[in-house]
Amino acid sequence: MTLTTGVRADADRHARLRRLALATLDANWEHDHTVPSRTLYPHQWSWDSAFIAIGLAHVRPDRAWRELRTLFAAQWVDGRVPHIVFNPASRAGPYFPGPQFWDSARADGSPARATSGIVQPPVHAPAAWLVHRRAPGEASVAALRRLYPRLVAQQRYLTGRRDAGGGGLASIVHPWESGLDNSPAWDAPLAGVPADEAVMRAYRRHDTAHADAAQRPTDLDYARYVALVESYRAGRYRDEGLLGRHPFLVECPLVNAALGVSEYALARIAAVIGADPGPHRDRGARITEALVTRLWDPVAGTFRPRDVRADRLVPARTVLGLMPLALPELPSAQVSALLAEACSPRFGLAARMDRPLPTYDRTAPDFEPLRYWRGPSWINTGWLLWQGLRTHRRVDLAAGLRESLLDLVDRAGCHEYFHPDTGAGLGSPAFSWTAALVLDALAQE
Ligand code: 2M8
């Protein structure tokens, strides 16, 4: 290929991907939010909306702010941002677990709109900052001003009520809160959650009606997910005394890295709207320190979730461990070790990648290339690692990862996830965050 045909092929791919991504996001727009997928996820999901807003900023900035506004309108009085906001006008039919199952109306401080009672990784402050940076102006400054107190309340909730371990990090009370539902990271802490897969006979799973069961969590996983919601719901989603009564409490490296990165984003937002950035920077540094103290495994050279009840790190090496790379003040020893882990045969990061980035150590005996978060490649975890590589100026590796992400979507379409060897599309087609993050990757070299 000559230089000019190479440049033309690149421009063609760029235009093709942009059209596909925009059409996907437009088709998934639902009056005041974007559904992750028309079939599998027909309501609004919290961290999906943050990723979606980042992509929309490049093409529909008004809609990006609307997306975040709708989500934060459902914020609880205690500051938690629910992981699902149900759309009462949805035409998609019953969803499980739906509004009746969550029963948010009976909890103190829940919003008028039915929601779930749990959270997802707090990636919204960095998303708001990126939306502003991608499309700056008076409207974006006004939007930041409105969102800022809500974002601060979300941070306060997670670092306050959710610090079950007492070490300055947030605990998750359910694997769904990590966003990586059935990651092998949760196997050890979930083993202690009593559940019987027969309980699933009482429910109709929505996911397996729309996707291949071999690519989804098992019924036993779901029985445990249900048991955990029942436990949290029984206390009306209150967080006091969780250690004594709730069977799953884990400090997740992704959730806590997002918490730290959010403080640096809030510092930037504060500077734009005339608030004090200093305390945010201090909190960002403190969260970074707490992550290193509590979740760093010096022998493995990666971060691992801490099972707070058992007070030990979980054994699985997953992509979650690489996520703290996005912290700007991560000490150089951890940065170097994470780069070595990412570039090892376990994850295969390279300036020229021969296979997509998996979500789990591909050399592990229980690596499953088809099953959801137990191996397949996902665009959002790739995009988050890409942010980390850019933060620490690893231009060569960032370019290799970006190329691999764009190539995946160009070959297979905007799928939810991808086969980590062949790149074949898995899960839902026309998946919103895949489309949104492709738009963002296209716009940044
Ligand atoms: C998946 O989570 C939902 C439960 O909330 C599910 O399994 O049905 C996860 O991939 C999660 O990260 C994502 O936000 C959600 C919607 O895309 O789907």
C-alpha cells in the first residue's frame, strides 16, 4: 500500500465508523436518555450514560448533557446514583430485575422515578469534564455548574457511607456495582453467599431471552445476585452496619480508581466554575494512597480487589487490576509494574496488538472466551486503559490499543463485547457505549 492509499483507507474507515456509531446512538435515543441496547437493556444505566455522554459530546453535545441530567435527576438524597433508572414509558415489556423487585419507593430518600438501589463505577465526573472539553462554551459551563454539587454528593456517599473497610476506599455490595458482573474477581467473595439456583425458577431472566445463555452469567450466579439484592433491600438499602449483616463487601480497583480520577476531574471543574480545586486534589492523592496501601499486590505486580469480610485480596488477575493506571499520581513503581502486567501474555498489550485486550488473564485455566466478563474483550475497559496509557504518556502503547479497539468495531460492528481471539461480535448488537467510545477514540490520535 502506498502512503496516499493508506491515508485514504484510514479516512474511509474513519468515516464508516463515525456513520455507524452515530446511527447506533441515534437509534438508541429514548426521549431523555440512551438505552444501552434496545433488546437487552431497555432502561437507563448509570455508567453506560457516562460513556455515552463522552461520545455524544463529539456529535450531539446537547444530548450529552441531557443524558447526564436525566441520570442525576434520579440521584438519591444520600448522594448515590442508582445503577438503573427505569423508564415508565418503556415499550420493551417486563424487565428482570425490574422496579417491583428493587422496590426503591420504600427506601428513605429515593427519587420519584423507580430505580435500582445499588450503584456503578463513578465515571461521571471525568465524563462531565470530557463533555465540556470536547464542546466548550457557555452552555457547558452552566451544565458543569449544575452538575458539580451532585457529583460531589456522589463522591461523599461512596467515600463516606460505603467505606465499610475503614481504610478510605468504597466497598461494593454487589458484583453488579463493579460493572463487570460475573468477573472471576468475584468468584471467591461470592462463594460465601448462600444461594440455590432453583430460586431462579420463580423468575424469568430477561437476558437469556435475548442473548445466548453460553455468553451470559449462569443461573447460580443469578441466584447469588438475587440473594444479595434481597439482603440489601431488606435493610432498605441503608449502609449502616453492613459489615455485620451483608455477605458481600469488596473494595474494587476499578470503582476506587474511578473515585480517585473523579476528584482530579472535579478539581478541573471547580476551577472553571469558581470553586476551590485544592480539596479535590488532596482527596485524589489520598484515594491513590489508599489504593496502593489496600489493593496493591507487590508479588503479583497488579491491583486486586479486597474481600473486606475475609480481609484478604482475591486471587484472580483480571483487567480490573490495570484500571488504577488512570490515576495521575500513581507512584512510578506501580505504573511500571502495571505496564508489565498489561504487556504480559496475560493481557497482550503492545504497540501492534495481535489480539484484542481480554477482560481476564488469557493464560488462566478458567478463561472463557465467550462468557461475558470472564474473558471477552470490551470497548469500555479498553478505553479506560487507553486513558491510563495517555495519562502516563505511553504514546506507543496507547496508539496500539486505540488501533485494536477501532479495528474490532470496524470488523464486527458495535457489539457489546467481542471474542478475545477471533474478534467476532458477542452479546447485543448495536450497543451504545461501544458506539460512543469509538467516536471518542476516532477524535483523539
Ligand atoms: C450489565 O449489567 C446488567 C445488570 O446491571 C446485566 O447484566 O443485565 C453489565 O455489563 C454492566 O456493566 C452494564 O452497565 C449493563 C448495561 O449495559 O449491563
